[in-house]
Amino acid sequence: MKKFKRIFYLTYIIFFLFGGFIAINYENLVLKWDWDFVDTWAGLLRFVLKLGGFGLILFLIELIIENIHILSLNRKIKVLESDVVNLKSKLYDQREVLPKDSETSQPTDKEENTNDE
């Protein structure tokens, strides 16, 4: 997913650089350069509208992909939280069992001190 997001963001950057290039050089595109699909100001306007539509589609795709990624991460978090709760319950159960067994088999510090004297 990270690799795909990097490629997608690179596509975004290229798109915005191209759009910025057109915004800066719009007079040269129409008056001086001989582009087949941009021959008049109306042609340039249609081209810019098509670019805007393409940018909107890119944005919607990115929004959908981000939401899918967020949902998958939330699922992983829920699974890990349930694992943590299970491990905590097992640890608590072990604590309940261990002190009872350890008290009967091992002498306490007071008993050791009285035996040493």
C-alpha cells in the first residue's frame, strides 16, 4: 500500500506541475505554440476543464484508497487490542494461581531470618 501511495502522490505532483505550467504559459500556448488540440482560447478552456475533470477523478480515487487503508488499519488495531486483552487475562489468571502455590512452598523473609538465628 505504501508503494502504491508513493506512485499515486508522484502522479499528483506531475499533474499539478503540468497544470501550473499551463497556468503560467497560457498565452504562449494559444498565440505562439502550434498545438493541435489548443488552437483557440476556447480550445484552451476545454483543455483546462478536461484537466480539472482528470484531477477530480484522481482526487476521488485517492480518497477511496485512503479510506480503504484506514479501514484495514482499524481492523488490525481491533485484532491487536483483542490480543492484548486476551494476554492480560492470561497474565492475571497466572498471577492468581502462582501466589497461592508459592506461599506454601517457599518460606517468607521473616521465617528465613528466624531460622538463621
